[in-house]
Amino acid sequence: MREVLNAELEALNEHLAAMAGLAAVAMRQATQALTTGDLPLAERVIAADAELDAARDTCEEHAQRLLALQSPVAGDLRTVMATLICAVKIERMGDLAAHLADLVRRRHPEPVVPDALVETVDTLGELTVTMADRLHDLITGEAARGFTEMDDADDSVDALCARLMSMITSEDYEHGVAAAANLALLARFYERFADQAVSVARRLEFVTTGTLP
């Protein structure tokens, strides 16, 4: 029975790690679409979100079946419950990447990001993709106890989003109200993606330590 439970937990873990990988790809491609105005790429990001939705459903079904048939206790139960929570949060990360891509579709053929702000958005993309990649490593065990590092990265994302907001509300901003509204949404989506990643890292550390950081 223990061998069966271990195999089920490993499969569940691999599934969650794959979800983090999908979220990283979605954010990488969404950022590229934003900064280049690549509409076909944006459409692919939006379409691919269904894969993450399905992956969340599969992860939840697997976890619920494990709870019903294997009756895990103590640390194993903590792992299963954390996985259920993390799957929802990672799926939400995919939604946020799709929301970014949708800005490209709605703004096309006009760019979402003015040339002067491309570097800032590129940096936001790099930070958030790195956070999703880090989640993958934390889930697979290639990295350990990464909550503090993720929290620091989140602070960097928040600072860049604040900088972006200050740029579009300054007297020097000259790209119009509609563009400013889209940029404000963009900043919010990046910020929430990072928040969700930190929340997942917190739960993963709870699995290891038994205490929420």
C-alpha cells in the first residue's frame, strides 16, 4: 500500500510541475506578443489556456481520487491538500498570461506597449517567467525552500509595476487614455501573476516544514 501511495504522490507532483511549466511558457509568449505586437502568438497563448484548465481539472480529480482510495495521513495528506490549492493558483497564472495576450488582440493593429516602455515590460516578463520556472524546480525538488527568494522577486515586480504606473500618469505621457488603460491592466496582470507564484511557493514550503511562512 505504501508503494502505491508513493507512486500516486509522485505522479501528482509531476502533474503539478508540468502545470508550472505551462504557466512559464504562457507568460514568456504573452510578453513576447505584447512587446512585438505579434497577434498570431497572442492567439496561441489564449488558445493554450484551455490546456492549463484541463490540467487543473485532471490534477484535482487525481488528488480527490487519492484522498478517497488511499486515505493519506500526516505529511502525505498535507501534500495532497497543498497540491489541490496550488493547482488552482497555477491555473490562475495561466489565465493572467492569457489576459495579457488578449490585450494584444483587443489593441491590434496598434501596439499595447509604446517603444519607451518595452524594456520595462520585457523585464516584467523575465521576472515573472523566472518565478514560474522556479516553481517548477521547487515542485520537482530541484530547488528547496524558495519562498523568501520568490517573495523578493515579487517585490521587484511590484516596484516595476509602480514605475510603469508612474510613467503613464506623468505629464510627459503622450499615448492617449485608451493606451494608458491597457497599460494599467497590463501592470495589474503581471502583479497578480507574481502574487499567485508567491502563494504557491508558500504552500510548497508548508509541505516541507509544516508551517506557513
